[in-house]
Amino acid sequence: MTEKRSRMSSDDRRDLVLAAATSVFAEAGYHGTTTDTVARAAGVSQPYVVRMFGTKENLFITVLTRALDLVMQSFRDALATRSPETGIETALGDSYYVLAQDRDVLLCLMHAFTLGSHPVIGPCARDGFLSVFEFLRTDGGMSADEAQRFLADGMLINTVLGLRIPDNAGVNPCAAEVTDAVLGTETVA
């Protein structure tokens, strides 16, 4: 008796391609990535990726939008589940720190934020960043100064994690000091 293989649904295949694209864009950046590289990482053909997303630009925008959606959902969940004794900045910061442990999401956001002059990606990245700022101001109840400090701290955390500075804390005293100052000792174990 032969075993019947189940076919992957188009939604599952799309998710597979987006996961592969997120990893490839995270590693190589927008300019260093091709639809062929994404296709190989996903185990599909390059024409299939193009048929699904049209262009590398559209694929990157989709990856960026998903990453921003993850940040916003993480923040919404943090506000909805925080205890009364937990401050808003602490709840949001903790939720972002957990999310940022996914290096692919973290690095895709960082790549996008460096593409401000790109005619399509720049506006999408700006709109996403501003939607986070607006969320902090409205839903988070932060002042403009508090939101600015929160985002500045978050960008510093992104840089420290993106550069893998905590990975070197055990061998480099400066890396240990930066890790402790930015992430706190309890996060470095």
C-alpha cells in the first residue's frame, strides 16, 4: 500500500517562502538578496516566488510588514496582560526583548530602517516606525519625550543584539559592560 502524500496548502507554502525570505533578508540585507536565493532557501522554484510576490521589493515589503505586525501585536498583548504594578515601559520593553530574540525579525527591521531613501521601502519603513510611535503615544499613554526615549533605548538594544555583543560578554570586558548597561545583568546568563 502506498502512502498518500498531502499537498501543502497555498497559505502554508506562502508562509514557508516568507519565513525563508525573512531569514535570507536578515542575513544578506535587501541588496544582497535575490529571489533565487529565497527560492532555494524555501525549497521552491524562483518563478514560483516571483509569481507569488511579483518582485523582490514586494517580497521585502511583505516581510517588513509582517515584522512590524509582530512588534505591534507583541505590544498590544503586553498592554492587555500587564499587571497593575508593572509599568507600561517595562511591559512593552520586556515584550520587545522577547520578540527581538528572533534575530531574523530584528535584523529585517534594522535593514528596513536603513533604506529610508528607497522610493518604496523607505515610506513603508517610515510609516511602520511612526505607527509604533503613535501607538506608544496613544495606547501606551507616553509623552513624546517618553516615546522618544523608549524608541532610542530600543534602537540601542537592536544594535547590541544585532552585533551579537552579548555573545562576547564572557571574553571581552567592554562587551560585558555594554551588555550589562543595555540589557541588565539578569538578561545575561
